[in-house]
Amino acid sequence: MIEILKNIPFFADLPEEDLNAIMENIQLQYFPADHEIFQEAAIGDIMYIIKRGKVQVIRTNAVIAELSDNDFFGEMALVSEEPRNATVKTLTDLEVLTLNKADFQHLMSSNPTIASMISYEVVNRANDLN
Ligand code: CMP
């Protein structure tokens, strides 16, 4: 698992100590193509980082984005504590790493580089929603 994490740019620069902490709870999950990972307006407490594959982000029936290898999604509900802004559906078979809320919060508070990368994306995506 540590080798998988090191190959994902999102985690690549983390110190070994942080990687070890994350590894305790991070999970590798697989979804088939054409599968809904979660629905808009659902309560969410997991963030996903795409290891391999492609998803569509759908808001009120319109596709607003496609995400693929090394992109992440599901972070907005964790940052805002609000329901999911969009539905996320797989376009291909998907391998993702999943982080629970406690680990996500720990990562944000202990790693400024990751925190600023996620915040930047949250602000951009939030602007897109309006
Ligand atoms: P969340 O609101 O938890 O669940 C839906 C996810 O879709 C959201 O987090 C983001 O990760 C993602 N998302 C929302 N808007 C966009 C966008 N404009 N571009 C890419 N991803 C988005």
C-alpha cells in the first residue's frame, strides 16, 4: 500500500510518518463501469482519490465535469459539512483510494501543501456550482 500511495502525486510528497498514519485507514476500492458512487444531496463522509479510471460529476442531470487518474472528489462535503453537491458515476472500471473524514481532517490540519491544494480546488469547484 505504501508504494501505491507514493505513486499518487497527491500523497507523493508526504513524509513517511504521515504516509504510515494514512495507510492505517486508507482503503483501495474497486467499482465497475456505469456505477453510481454517491448521489447528489446525500450525506457524505468519505473522500476519493482516483488511482485509475474515469468518473462523471453530474449536478441536476447535467454533466459538470469528468475526472480521471490522480484527481480527487468528495472533498466538498467533508470541508463544508453539507450534503454532496453532485452525483458521481463511473464511466470506466474505477480504482480509488478512500479516506474517511477523521483522516481527511487530520491530513488537512497536519499538511499545509495538501490543505492548500484541496482548498484551491474546493473554491474553484464551488465557483463553478453558482
Ligand atoms: P462533494 O460535494 O462531496 O460531492 C460531489 C463532488 O463532486 C464534490 O464533492 C466535488 O468533489 C466534485 N465536484 C463538484 N463540482 C465539481 C466541479 N465543478 N468540477 C469537478 N468536480 C466537482
